[in-house]
Amino acid sequence: MRIAMIAALGAAVAGCVSSPVDYGASLSQQDPKWASPECQQARAAAADYAQREKDHPGWGMGVLLGPYSMGMVAAVKEHEQQQRRLLARQMHLNCSSQPLPKELDFDPAIYAPKKQHYP
């Protein structure tokens, strides 16, 4: 149980990524890309994601399910962090002419689902 708690806390603390909506608000609205249809679509996707994130039960549900669900909650939180990073990266590429910041300069394929090989 201690290992699950440590894993959950580590996932919560490590690499906290701000909301893609907040990241989009930090970008310059004076940029020529800001009014593009791609940027509008990226901002809409970020807003949809933010709403879905508010609608799901989150950490409280893990407490209700008991200590054995902490690993599952940690995996869900890690997936949410990955989705936030991907959305923020996409928003930057579609809405800003500036180079990617260091924290968003990664290969998006690292978050792609891996093919499972069964014997």
C-alpha cells in the first residue's frame, strides 16, 4: 500500500503541466497565427478537454474505491498530464510563430499507444 501511495504522489507532483486553456491564454493574441482556423480548432479542443477533466471524479474516486486503486488513479493522472502536454504543444504549433519552448519540444510519438505483441 505504501508503494501505491508513493507512486500516486510522485505522479501528482512530477511534471505538473498547466491546463492547455491557461497555456493558450498566455500566448500572444497579436500573433498572425492566432486568428487562423487551426488555432481556433486547437483552442476549442483544449476547452473541451478542460471541461471533460472537470466532469470526471478525479482523486476522490480513488479514495472511495480504497487503497488498492491508488495505482489506477496514478496511471489516470499520468495520462492526463500527457494529454495536457500534447494539447499545449499542438496549441503552440497552431497559434504561435515563436519556437517551441523547451518543455514542449518533444516527439509526440512517445505518447502514442504501443503495439502489443501476444504470443
